[in-house]
Amino acid sequence: MGKHFSNKHFNRHLSKKKRRNGRGFETAEIIEFQGSKFEEERALPPIKALNPKQAAYLEALRTSAQVIVLGPAGTGKTWIAATHAADLFRNRQIDKIILTRPNVPCGRSLGYFPGTLEAKFAPWAAPVIEAIKERIGQAAYEIALKNGDIELVPFEVMRGRSWKSAFVLLDEAQNSTPAEIKTFLTRIGDDCTVVVNGDVSQCDLDQASGLRTVIDMIRSQMLAVPVIEFAREDIVRSGVCAMWVRAFDEANL
């Protein structure tokens, strides 16, 4: 499954890279396109759970087609999802990685940024993109993005799309409306892993949160979708992060 690079295809990419910037790929980047050497020489340690809740999250990712993950900043919700997606892609277990999020930013709206929708969307996808690059390498990421194997899909252009053999991450899902999250969930085709990630306490909408609606539906209808909920004690980013999350919670902000 996924794309395989012939020697001719690889050499073409290598020669283009040399002409463009005057140097070859870094060693790790070359290895990514050489079949068995990819696994042998770019072997990375498996994702390690730092607490029981992360362990439950990783197990849900391995065993369930859809996972809802909730909790405050700094618990590893997004990093684990992005790293798991990158590993599936590296091992050719999926063909695509799809990244999306509602366009309700904390600050200036997307309309103020120049460029295409994808270019406007990229700043908010930066943490996910960096996690993927760490696992597959900069050059492999750029080629995958160019080939459409990694897609940044703003909500504005999601209707009418469908995906299969993909890892699909909806980040900041608390800022989706019920109608938007319905559109997202009904895009999903066969052989997909879907992660819906958010923090219902940080909703920026003036109306009902689609994430809250989905959680209520899962629980009331007993749908077979794991809901992993992190708490303040699960924060692993830093002690400073945990301190401020606690302080803002206690101030009801």
C-alpha cells in the first residue's frame, strides 16, 4: 500500500534537489526512498507512553478506527496522533495523511493571511507538521505534500470530499459546529483511522460545540468509539504549562 519509488524516480528527485540548492539529500533523507534500507537505517523508537492515559490513547489508536481524545494543552494529544500517523505512513500502512481543523482562530482570522487556503491554514497545522517531519524527514515530507499524500484541508473545502486508506486528524474539534463535524465524519471512507481532538473547555464558538454533540451521541447511543479524556494531572509538556492550566482553570478563564 502507498507509493513505491523506483530507482529512476528516486534519481530524478535527487538530481532536481542538487540542481535546486547545490547539495544532495542528507543521508537520512536518501535512505527514506531506498526500500529495505528505509526500515533498517531510519529505524525510530516506538512512541512511548509517559503515563497510563497516554498508554490508553495509544492502544485505542492501534485497535479502533475512530478515537475521540479530550483534554487540556500539554497532554500530548496532538503530538501522539501526528507521530502515529507518520509511522503508519512510513510503514506504508496508509496512503495519505489528512489534517484539518475549524477556522475559528484565537486571534486574527484566516482572511488576514495572504495566499491560498492551504497556505493560510499552514500556521495552525505547524505543530502537527513538525511532528510528522521528525518521523519521516524533511525531504520525504516535502515530496509527500507535493504529491498530495499529505493534505491540509480547510473546512471551507471539505464538502464533497471523501478519503480512504488515510489517517485523518481533526484538531481543535471543540470549535466545530454540529453541522461541520457531521460533514467531517461523513467524509470518511474505508481503511481510515480518524482522530477527533479537542478541549471542550476551550470552545471559541457562540453556539453549541460539535465536539460536545458527538461525545453526547457516543455515550447516549453507545457507539463503538473510544473517548480518551486527559486531565490536568496528565500534562507532560512542562511544569510551567501545568501550573498555568491549573491557574486559568481555577480563575474560570
